[in-house]
Amino acid sequence: MKPLTAKKVIGFRNILVHTYLDVNTNIVLKILKERKYHNILKIALKILKYAHEKKIDP
């Protein structure tokens, strides 16, 4: 696993474990089964960029 990918997986794990968000496991399973995680990464990067532009701590 690439270091950056590992870091992102660890971050996602932290969200799941610490319940920072209400996670719908059915949606997570669907994303994994359909291999749609690249779409999630694109969305997450857009959110991160927006947060940095607005000086919001993501």
C-alpha cells in the first residue's frame, strides 16, 4: 500500500472508530463492493480544498 493511501485509510478508520460522523455501513459496503472509492477520494479532496480556502480545520 502506498504511504499516502495508508494515511487516508487510517484517517477513515479513525472516523469510523471515533464516530466523528454518522456512518451508514450500507453505503460504505456498497462503495467497497462497487469499487467506487476513487469517487469518494475526489469528493474528499474537494472538501479539503474548500476547507483550507475558508480556513476551516477539517
